[in-house]
Amino acid sequence: MESPDIVVRLAGMADADFALPIAAELEASANVRGTGIALPVYRYVI
């Protein structure tokens, strides 16, 4: 899985309190659906 720092940069978020739940969801999403980071990141960025 990508590191949380990469998730923070992709999501455009500097606030760790907001980024950490995103990282957790990305990891869960990748584990459950095998989609990696693309779908969850797009959902937060858009």
C-alpha cells in the first residue's frame, strides 16, 4: 500500500487529521475491492 504521505499529497491535504482517515479508507478500499488508490482519491479530490 502507498504510504500516508503519498495519500496526503494526492488528496491535496496538509491536515493530517483529515488525511489519516483518507489513508485508512484507501487501504481498506484497496484491500476489499482491489482498486488501489484511484477511486477513493478521486472521490476526495473532486
